Amino acid sequence: PSWRAYTGQTYDEWKGFGWVDALHPDDRATSLAHWNRCVAQCQPYESEQRLRRADGSYRWAVARAVPIFGQDGAIREWVGTTTDIHDRRQVELERQRFVTLAERSEDFIGMAGLDLKVFFLNTAAVRMIGASSLEAALAAPVDDFFFPEDRAFIRDEFLPRVARDGHSETEVRMRHFQTGAGIWMIYTVYVIRDQHGQPEGYATVSRNITERKLAEERLRQATVDLQDANNRKTRFLATLAHELRNPLAPLRTGLDLMQLPGSSPQALAKARTMMDRQLRQMVHLIDDLMDIARIDSGKIALKRERVALRQLVTIAIEGVMPMVEAARHRLEVALPDDALWLDADPTRLAQILTNLLTNACKYTPPGGLVSLAARVDAGADVVLTVRDTGMGIPPDALESVFDMFSQVSQNIGRAQGGLGIGLALVRSLVQMHGGSIVADSAGVGQGSSFTLRLPLAPEPAGSRGSASAGAARPGAAAGLRILVADDNVDAATMLAAVLDARGHAVTLAHDGRAALALAREGCFELLILDIGMPGLSGYELARELRKLPHLDGALLAAHTGWGTEHDRSEAKAAGFDAHLTKPAGLEEIDALLGRLALS
């Protein structure tokens, strides 16, 4: 259109400096000053300014004019044009706003043409992918932005879906340019369209969700671990019930036999031997459980001393001989002639060897071979190997056999049972001694071996005297007055029967307050107290008893199922002289009575 049609100015209004009136008031001074400079310097004029239209609205326009010179070199006239650039300026303004917003964002923002050549990336995107520069990122093919395993999906499935639907979203891994690591993104892509609605490229605003995905994976793994732990707990409880019922069944049968009239002395003697063996098996099972709990909580401490290996092997063999004989196994032992000394806790090390030999006997068919051999390796370590001809171990289970509640095979091992804690306990105790243990097997049905390595202690300079294993123990005092307090009536009655058979006068109480009343009225040399009694606990009762002058010389013994070091310390602090963990055997009771004999 003409100037008049566009602005509404007539020629008379426009001529001279009248055109300045058609400019936006904010642009007049700047445009006029620029015009005057161009005229003074005889230079072409160009200025972007807002021009008022005939309807009173303002639009951006660019005015261009060039001087026409006469023959004398002076400017004769100016020829120029004014072009509406309002739409272009709006696009540029929107683009600048977009760039500003994009640069403020921490999301990945980018644009590419239909040829997938990237032409825009914000700073966050360049930083996120670890590109050395914006130029390096823009020069990279689109495939380079994605994790190798995800490229085919993006190229063949995702982008065609975007082109068809106009936009789409997926979770995908981009690739870190420097490390190659995957970067999880919520990848959202839109089609860019021109003014005619035709596709001309793609734009993405995508968010880094790597931390969320890692958290999800941690949660998923934790869920799997919890489910596995729950399954192992369920299996453990079922197996524990099974293992406890095994010795309880013959104990029940033995008791029934004792009640039958006409049972022969030989049958009763055999039943007592069997019942004692089964009871020891239950105690061994519970002791293993308690030891594992102590190790896990860091409450077990080794009582190290110089000890001869041969002595420990002898103790372990004595412990497993009933099992060896019952299964008709052949037991072979090969030890060096020279004495080998260890700096170890003799009780725990004997426990290690006993558990390994017990395991070998348990998983070897009747009539098999079990062997224990020791050798010195390079003069610094003793290497002990327990080998059997039993069921063997699959190659993939050689390490996991040492895990808590692990079973080599639920089918193979079911016949022999076991809680799967023996080898876990062995490994923990071996590591506490500074040693190591490994399992080996040629496979199922090929037997197995466990090789234990422990550091040797220097040989003592002179011979060390030791008490003979057969030395006489102090005799138990006779005719003692004993108070037994336990809310388990059967347990109290049976203990009283044993003490009565030893010739002692026993008084029974079944709660803490009744025991205190009896103690105030009577005079007792020994008081055996349960801890978890109603009325007064064993600890509270012990503190009250220590206030009674007439019991100053009495011996207080805690008799409880709680047997940790913490429990023993708490009992001692309450005033107990001794601690018996249920079920206490005759040896422990005799040892307690022997203390009174010595005093």
C-alpha cells in the first residue's frame, strides 16, 4: 500500500519532517537523530521503528533511504521504502523469550529439523550429556544422544509415532558423551509446524529422571530382598519346627517307655542314653542359634589362649563319635607328629571342627568315609581339611553354603534336615580367628571337602603343664537346703527331683513373691531362681534376697533360657553368683554344688 493508505497521512502532512509524526512517540527522537546523522554524513539511512497505521495501531516497520547526488556532488533527493516487519519482529521476540526461558530451565530442551539435524540446545542439555561444547553437541548425529540399546526404538518406533500423532512421550536413556553412562529421561517430543501447518522439525522438553529410576531400582531390589528374607524366614521357621520335633519324638517315646510296667532295666538304660543324646542335639541347635545372634550383634568375644591343635581335634572327635558309630562311618584322622600350637579360643575352635565333622557325617550315606587331615603350609599356617564321601555340592553353591539358612538343595538335603546355620557360624568364627575357609566338591554325589586355614602360634619355649582331663572334680556338697523358684512347674519339679536324688532338701516356689516369703522364713545355702517369674522377676528377687542378713553366705544361681553375655552381666549386677542356661545338664548342676563344697 501507499504511505497514505498505510498511515493515513496526506502528502502535505508527510513532507518535510511530517513523517516523524507517524512514528511511535518513544521512537521519534531516536529515529530523527539517526536521520540527521545520515544526512550530515551523506550515508544511507536504515531504521527499525514503530509506525502508526491509519486505524491508530502501531506496527514495526523498517525504513530505508539512499541519497541521490547531483552533478555538483550535493544531495539532490532521497529515495526510500518503508516495509512492514511486524510479524517477523514478533517471531524474533517469541524466539528470544523462548531462548531466555530455555536457558533458565534445568530440563533438556532441544530442536531438530526433519532431517534430525539438531540446531538448538539449551545450556542444561549440553551439560546433561557431558558435551565438550555447544558446537560439538550440535555437530553430533541424533543417534549419538541415545544409549546404544535404545537407538533403534527411538528411530524406528518413537519418532514415527511423533510424526503421526503430533507428539509423544516415553522413558528412554540418553548417553553421556564423556563416560558413555545412561541418563534416564522422560523424553517428550512435539512436531514443529510452519505457518501453513506443515511439519518442519521436532522440539523436545525432557526431564532427567536418573535419580528416580535408581531409587525405583533400589526399592525393587529391596522388595526382592525382603521377599527373599521373608521366604527364608518362613523356610527357617518350618525347618526349625521340624528340627525340634525330631529330638522331641524320641524323648516322648522314651518317657512313654519309662511309664510302661515291666520295662527291662536294659531297655530303660538304652532309653536314657538315647534321650540324653537327643537332648544334647536340641541344646546344640539352640546354642548355634544363640552364637549366630551374638556374632551378628557383635556381642561375642574370643577368649584366646595358646592351645594345642591335637587337643582340639580330640574334643571334636569325642563330640561326633556317637554320630559316626550310629551311621557306621569310617573316621580317619591324620595329624603331623610335631605339636602344632594356635592362639585361639579353644571352645570356639573345637566348635568349628565339631560342626564341620557333624556336617560331613550328616550328609554322608551310612557306611561312608569321613576324614580330618592337618598340615603346615609354609610354616605360617595350619591347614585342616574335613572330607567326606557324601552327597556333594553343586558348583554354583560352593560359596552360598556359608550363607545364613542356606540349603544346598531343598530336595537332597531334606532327608537330613538342618537349619543352614552351622556353616555360617563356622565361617564367622573362622574369620574372627583371622583365618579362612573354602568349600570344594566335584559335584552332586561326589562328596565334599572344607579346607580351613588358621595362623600358627609360636611354639612355647618350655613344656607347659596342664591339668589332666581325668583329674578328680570337687565332690558335691551333701544335705544342702535349696530353694528352687520357677513359674514353669514341670521344670521346677524335675530339677527338684534331681537335687532330691542327690540327697538335698528342696523347697519349691512358683513366683517371685512366694520365693521371697519362703526365703525370709527359711535358711538356704543355695537358691536357684528363674528370671522371668510373675510377681517379682529373678533380678528383683535377687536384689531383695541380698538384703537378708541370714542369707549372707548363700549362693544365688540364675536358671534361665536367656544366655547371652549381656544376660550374664545383668545377672551378676543383680547379685547372682552363677548363671545356668536352660536346659542345664547334670555336669553344670554338679559343678554348682561343687562350689558350695569348696566354700
